[in-house]
Amino acid sequence: MTTAKQKANRERFKKVMAEAKKLRAKNSKLSQAEAVKKAWAISYNKKSNNVGAAKKASAKKVTSAKIKSALALAKKIKAKKGKSISEKHTDTKSHNVNIRVVSGFQEFNNTQVKELQHLTNSLTAAQYNLKRTIDEKKATRDKDNKMYLTRAADRYRDEIAGLKKQITIVKRLIK
């Protein structure tokens, strides 16, 4: 026995699947999952201003000059320290405290370099997705799809701005 809500949900699902089929017919490079996400976004967009499911940026491993410079900076920091941790520590009364502080500082730099690598990878992925979204927006003629792509591009721009701020903060912390 099905309720009215279940019937309505089935009908809505059928409409979304039909919309996804239309989107795939327009763009053969579009995967089924992407087409379904866009179709759900279109169906939600007709009801309210919500865009619906947004495509997540795929993190890609990128070796850029920024990452290499951050790693070189980390090596310089280690070279400046000179002596090893055991040589720096001479006070026997506060043995545990000093060891924790020094080793914590060293670990802090390593995690910051890793975080910088992650942020730069995320930044390049977001920039790539923004470019791809803008190109796709130029290619489409469907108003609903253009609106969806415009909002997606705005989200990518906001994400890029946030990532750039985070990168500058992490660079300051590494120095």
C-alpha cells in the first residue's frame, strides 16, 4: 500500500530520469551520474532557489612550482636549526616539557607543508572546474542549465578566493 507522498516521489523521480536522459542526449560526454545530479538540480530549481546537488571538485595530484618552493622552504627551516633535538636540550628538571615543545614545533612545520600541498592541489582543481563550468555555460542554450552553471561558477570563485586566503595564512605560518 503506497501513500500519496510515495506516489508523488515516484513521479518526481521519473521526471528527473527523463530530464537526465535529455541532458545526456544533448551532451554525450556527460556521465549518467552527472546528468542525474543536474536533472535533480533543475527540478529543485523550478521549485525554489536551491540549486540542489553540486558537483564536488575532484582533488588531483599536482606538482607545481609553489609546492616545490614550500618544500624547499621547509628544508631551509630544518637546516637553520642546525643541532638535533637531543643536543638542544640541556635542562634535566623540565625534560618532558622541553622535548614536547621542540618536537611539537618540528611536527607543526611538517603538517603545515602538507596542508599547503593539499590547499594548492585543491586550488588547481577548483580553477580547472571553474574553467570547465564557464566553457560548458557558453556551450549550452538551456536557460535553466545556464542558471545552474552560473551559480556553480560563483561557488567555484568563492572557493578559490577562500583557498587563496588559506594559502597565504599557511605560508606565513611556515616562515
